[in-house]
Amino acid sequence: MIPSVAKAEFNAIPINWLGLHRQYLNTGEMELIAALLRAVEAKSMLEIGCRDGRTARVLLHNVSSIRHYVGVDVPMSYVPALAHQRAEMYPHPGALVVDDARFELIIREQGSLDLTAAELPPFDAVFIDGDHSERAVEYDSRMAYAVAQRLIIWHDYFNGAVGVTNALNRLAAEKWDIRHIEGTWLAYLIRRDNSAMKMLLE
């Protein structure tokens, strides 16, 4: 089981949602994601599973340090391993943020499963919220670990309908220093082996 950290330990301040929808994240989770990104002063970010670009647009507006944001997604022809994720797919990935020059979109037939770490530059932070099958989450996590310099965030830990919990528990058994944020579906890993990184908590 992954250790939990209380939400009160994070400097999660109100954010501007820009009038956009709040689907797929639980109350307070976007604020915590933004707090984590600010804590590590993330300048570059990779999001696996960017869907309509809502999260990218909100984070780019609320985390002033981000200068480059890459979203990865799939075409509508993709068949997710978990059938219910089909309903979450979006025909025009990144549509809400494509007009922001800081945003870059990568579309592959199998999404992140068609990418390797060798094809990607380093990123300060990676947010994993794509295919939630155990296989895909583990693949994305290992790729993220290879490119993330400071921070990895996962969504849907403790969501019993998907494979995230099993995948992360298995990685934690391999001594990955993953933490769960209490009362949320968020988990994160701080790259403490990066000596240039600021401490997460003040």
C-alpha cells in the first residue's frame, strides 16, 4: 500500500477554471496538481491523455512557470483496454488549448504506447491520465520515470474501476517512492535524486 499525505500539507490555493468544465477530476484535485507543479517550479510538462485540453489550458493559466506543455492522445480509432474509457475519448484532442503557443500535441495510433522515452525530451513534470489499464499505466509510468526530472503525477489511484491502483502498488513494491494524497485519486512521485529540485513542502 502506498503511504498517504494529508491535503493540508500542500499549498493548494484557489485557481481560475476559465469557465471550463470540471469533468474527470474530483473537487480540489486540480488545485493540488497546480500546487505540486508550483512546488517544483515546473517549466515543462508532459500530459499523457490530454483529451480536450481542459487540464492543459487551466494549468497553463494558473502555473506561471510552465513554458512548454506537451499533450499526448489518441485518434477515435483507438480501442482502450477498458471498454468504459471509450466514452471518455474526444474527437479533437487538445481543442481547448491548441491556440496557446506553449502547447504541443502528439497524436499516435496507440497514444503513449507508441512512444518511447528516447523520442521525448526531458520534462520537469509528467501527468499520467490516459489509458487506465494496468499494462498502459505501468508502461506510461516507466517511460515517465525516464523523462521526468522532478515530478510524476497520476490520476485515478483508488478508483476501483481501473488498473491504476494495482499498477502503482506494484511499482511501489519495487521501491518507487510514490505517495497518495489523502481524500483524492491523486498519487505523485518527487524525484528526490535531482539535487537541483526544491523541497516539495515548505
